[in-house]
Amino acid sequence: MLTIRGLKKVYRGKSTPAVVDFDLDIRPGEIVGLVGLNGAGKTTTIRVAAGIALPSAGSVTVNGLDLTEDKAEASRFIGLVPEFPSFEPGSRALNQLLYYAGFYGLTGTTAREQCTELLRKVGLPDMGRVRLRTFSQGMKKRFSLAASLLGDPEFLLLDEILSGLDPEGVLLARNLMVELRGKNRGILLSSHILSEVEQVADRVAIMHQGRLVKTLTREEVETAGGVTLRLTIANLDNQGVELLRSYGPVRREGNTVWITRPKIDSSLINAELVRRNYKVLALGFESQNLEQAFFDVVRGPPPGSS
């Protein structure tokens, strides 16, 4: 298991921590989505979890190994795709992978076969002899994904891997993440594309202003934020809207009203409307998605406030 405990990161010259009091576990065989606004601390968290940046406080352990004290051994369990991959621009793709393979003790035919297979796996089967400086941003993301899989790491840290990918690349990355989860690999996926996170994540961790403010399970993601009751009323007036406000937050468009997370059963609301001579034309529920739940969280009270 990859375990982050009490993580705090303060950059030199900054008075406000980039990350503070952050706890999270990534277990083998699950995908954890990490979402937040720009500046929430997602990339900093991933950089520390990958051993690229040192924590100001707290710890990161991988299968019981401390990433600071046992970095060389612990790092072998981790693969990283950074938000902005950078490689030797003049190097050819296959040669660069072969160079990386040496760090994992892979040499000769074994290394060449594995690197060639990884290029195929990420959709770059014919790019081995092409220089990396000619790669588009999406191709660099694919190549970085191939590099992260060298050594068959148990945990993958993917920072905005979907950014810059075309629809085919997004589908490839999604399918690969699901395949790796089936092989008992743990994945931490940072992304601004909440719809993609919603599709693959077993849990979703929401960051805001450097803190982990909420974690949603798969079941909670599927019904994130609860449900909204939608009512269409033929003779709706302001008095009727005020009545509905007593049951929960209301949004109105013409004769249709949405009540967010109603306090009582919809049948009781309907009965009260009928009793007051309102003509209900339609009544139904709409599930809120992850995006709505996310904005409910980040627009709430500031993290750490009472």
C-alpha cells in the first residue's frame, strides 16, 4: 500500500503551505481520483509521493518503506507520469526507453522486447526510431506512460495524464488504467476532466487550498451530491415557490422547479401541492454527478474553518 500521512509541503519564500495535513492511502487494485481547482496542491502531492520533492512534514511509505529514508528501494514500486513530461529532445523514443530500462536492471534482448511492447501498448508502435523533439504533447504523454510502466511498478502516479490527449488517447489511457487495476496495480489519477475520473475511479479525493476536504467512495461517486427533485407545475406562482423552499434549496425556470436534496419524501411534497390546488404535470429525480458534488465542496466553507 502507498500511504501518505500528515503531509505538509511549504516552498521556500512562501508563507502558505502548498499542502497541509494530507492523509491518503492508495491500495493495490484500485484507482483513486485526485481532483481540485488549480493551485489546490495536487501536483505537489504527487511530486512528494513520487519522491521528487521532499515533504516539509509527514511521511510517504510504500509497502512499509519510507520514501525519504529508503528512497532507492521504495521508488522501485512507483511509476510516475508528470503533468509536463520532459525528455532528451534529440533522443529516439526506443533508445530513450532502453536507457531508462537500465535503471531497472533490464538489458539486451529482454529490455528491447519490453520497450518495444510498451510503445505498442501506449499506441506508439511505429515511433521507436522517431526523435522525441518531434512528438506532440499527447505523444509525449503516451511515451511518458510507457516509461512509467518500466519495471512493472505496483503503484502509478498519473498527474493530468489525460490533458493533451486526443479522444483516442483518452480512451487508450482509460482502458489501460482499468487493465492495470485488474492486475492489482494501484493508481493515483490527478485530472481536471471530472467525467473521466467519474468513469474509472474507485474513490475520489477532493483537494481544496492544500487540504484533503472530502473523499468519495465508488458508491458515493455514482450518486455524488445526492439527488434533485424536479417538478413541473402548471399554475406555479411565487407562493408555491416559497412553499417548495421549505423543503430544500430551490432553482426555478418558468414552471419547472428543482429542489436539491429534499428534506421529505417526494410523495408528501406532491400531496401538499395538490392539497393547495397546484396542478403537478411532472415529477422526477435527477442524480447529481461528480462535477456538481465537487463544486458543492469547493464552494463551501474554507478548509479548516469551524
